[in-house]
Amino acid sequence: MLSAPASPSPPPGSTFPAEFHDRLQVLLTRLRETHPSPLLDRVSRDASTAHLERLRSSISALADTIVDGEGAKEAKRELRALEREVAEWADEDEARERKEPASPVPAALTQHLASIIAHLSRPVSSSSPFPTPKIADAHLLRLLAAHPDRVLPEGKTLASVLTKPDDGANQSTQMGELQKRVEQTMRRAWFDDAIEKLEDASTRTERLAGLHTDLHATIDTLLAPSQRAAVAAPSTISAAASHLSSLLSHLRARAAPARDAALVSISSSLPADTDSAKVYVDAVQASLELAEQMKGDLVRFWGGQAADSGRVGDDILRGWLAHMATQKERESILDFVQGGRDAVIAQVRSWLDSPETLPDIPKQQRLSHRLLAALVSPHAVALPPSPPNTPNALPPPLYTSAPLLFALQNRLQALLVASSLGALVPSSASAVLVGRAWDLLQADGRLTALQDEVARAAGPASSDAESALCEAVGRVLRYEDPVFALLRGRLEKALREELLPAVPRAMRTGREASDRRRQEEVREVKVKGMEELAKEVGEVVRDVEEAIEWVRDVWGDVLDQV
């Protein structure tokens, strides 16, 4: 019988220790005879790449397939032991990742942090849920790293907030009026010549190619690498105008909001089907001038690194921003909590030791278990300043997670309400009603709208029956309703099985695992009586896992001491 002694940690990026690899290969060889499976090759392949998350996942999947047969129980136990070893290494990698990003954060990002936060969209509410503005800023920076679409102006990318536009106040002192007029005259003469060449069929193709080259030479440095695809020079003015419109849309996504008005003006002056040489050339001139201004925006933000900034992908930017958000969250919360880190540890310990946490829960799962208890509580999560003994109050490491957790509570309620309503109508109409009710609840649907949907799904009925149905809808919205309570118990059980498996499902190798999971298709989580919303339940699981990972990334040292 194979044992699972502790193995030395594999150096990051290297192969696994020979001792671990040998034990794994012996087990795989035996399983090829007793339990043949395509997953055996997958495990072997993942072991050769030393990718912790993939190997952990493939070992877990293989163990799940072994149900019966010769030596099934022993093989399953050995696989779970190997999986735990890989999970421990993943935790060690996570601790290293928590300390430093993959590459050093550029000084420009820290110098212009206040400017970055000022670009972000604030909540519509005039009152912040956070105890201090610094903690609110940490929350915004966290969202920028994890969910940029929630805080960036519509249509903008991360690159748009990493610029510093000039207000133009000093332009007159930087360049004399006479010099500016001379340059403008020379430019206008050059573009007038371009118009003439485009209006002449014999020189049009050559001049279109020249303008195409000039545009890309200037604009490509402002675009993301994926947007710089080589495109053949257009042969007609309308094709050239269409291509320029595409370039302008890419520019707008990466431009500072202060440049939007100019970009909109250029785009609106350029009909996609135009065949006017003057309209096209005027748009080219305006685009080249604006591109030069945008380069100045980058220089003012990045300094000497401006030329390289366009080559930085969003994944690297998000890594830098996540590291900055981690630092800002710790700094702002430790400044707020009287007693600093020791007081934070004490509050986390008290929160984890509450009656909601079962005593036999393994240490590494206590955070997940306690957070799930907070989410399914009938009381909304609460932040300080709150009166003493406020139900469902969160400890400091969860302060920046509060809006997400509150939204998750609402989604859980909506899942239960929509599914409960489905139980009020014939099964043939239930699926459609549940989907419609879910959509209405996501849009803050009123009780009357829900009653109308249930009545429509139930079909023609007497006035007494309709009244009884409306009353039933009202009851479903209460915690004490039997159907609601039954589904709530099933949903909580399913969430616990997903978030608290015998061996942790989602061991990570740092924050990149969170990004990878969001890019993957959401796994469906089926709950009896809620089958129509299996994907939506899976989305809740994904978001809870993401919240847990963030707390572990930022406050792992605190959790290790409770």
C-alpha cells in the first residue's frame, strides 16, 4: 500500500520532486490495469508540466471516476492524498504571490494612484457604505483589478485610466503663437495636397496607401497588441474611411475620458460610406493630431516608460492593480481599526468562533463555512459604524467585500423566490415562469408584476382562485413559507457541498486562478426544485469563491493566526 509522506516543495516553475513523481507514476501504472481511463494520460501530462491547479484538478477528476472494482477504495484514498499534497504546494505559491506581483509595480502607478481612482465610476448613492473614504477607494481599486467593467466609464479599457491629459492651460507659453501658425500652415498645405491626389484617380491609390501607413505609424503605438493586426491599404476612399472609423473606436476605448469629445467629433464627421476626399483627409488630420495629444497623455503618466506602456497587456495591468489594491486595503483598514493588526486578528477570531461555525470544520475551511453562514442569514451583512451586537456584522478583512456580499444575498433571495413561484403553477408552465420571475427580480420587480406573471402562467381562473394565487405569491416572499424554507435548506446544502468539499475544490496558485475561472464556462449547480436556475446558482458559487480567494490573498497572514 502506497503511503503519502510529506514531499519537499517544488520550486516555482520547475518539475515536481522525483519522490512525488515516482509515487504518482507507480499509482498510475497500477490504475491502467485496474481502472483504465483517459484521465490517466491527462494526470501524467499535467504532472510533466508542473502546473499545480491543472494537476490538482485532474487528480480530483480521476478520483471521482473510481467507484468500484479491484482496489478502488485504496486507490481513491491514495489519489486524495496526492491531491492534498498538490493543494498544499498551491497554498505556498499563493502565499508567495500575495507578497509580490509577477513583476514590480511601475512607480507611475503609485504616483498617480489618486488620479486613477478619480477616473472611476462611483456608486449612484450619495452615502458610502464604507466607514472611511480610504476604504471606499480601496474597494474601487479592487473592482478595477477584478471587474473593470463595473467601475470604468462605458466602453473604456484599463488603459484609459492610466493616462494624464493636459488641460491646455500652458500651451501658449510652450509654443509661440507665430510658430504655431507657421506649423499649422505647413500642415494644411500638406493635407491640401493629399486631397488633390485623392481626387485624381491616377494618384488616388498611392496616396491612400501613404495615408494608411502614416495613420498606423502614429496610432498603432497607442493600441493594444491584439488591435494592431496588419491590414492591407484600402483602394477606395469609402474603404479607407471605414477602416479609420474602426481605428477611432479602438482609440476611444483606450483614451482618457477627457479625449472622448474630440473622438466623437471626428467619428461623427466621417460617414462610413463617404467618398469625399476632403471629408476623409480632414478626419485623418484630426486623428493624427489627437493621437499626438494622447501620446502626450501617456508621457505625463508613464514618464520614460510611455513608449513601452502600449505593449503591456490587461492581464499584467490587472496584476499590478490587484497588488496595489491589496496594499491599499490593508493600509486603510489597519488605520481605521483601533489596535491595528492585533485587533483585526481578535475580531476575525471572534467572528470565526461564533455559533454559526461548526466546531469540527477543518481550519482551512472555516472562512468558507462562516462566510456561507453570513450569506444565508436572514439579516443583511453589516459594516461599522454599527451598534453593538448588530446581526451579521462583518470583520475588518471583509469590509471591501460588503457590497459584493450584499448583492450575493439579494441574488440568493431572488433564486429562492423565483423557484418558489414556480411551485405555484402547473409543471408545464413552471420553467417559463421561473425564468420570467428571475428576470423581473434582477430588475427589482414589484410584487404586482410577480403576481401578474404567476396569474398568466397559471392560466384562466375564477376571481376567488386568482385572489388565492395572489395571496400565495405574497406568502412565498416570506422566510417562514414552507416551500421557501424547503428550497432554502436545499440551496444551502448545495452551496456547502460546492464550497466545502472533503478536499478543497478550488486550491489556487495566486490571483491568476480567479481570472482563469471567470474566463471558463460557469459550472451548473443543480438543486432539486431549482433546476431551471442551475447556471445562476453556479454563478453565485463562482462569485463566493472569488470573494474567499480575495480575503485569503490580502489577509492570509491574519487567517493563519486565528
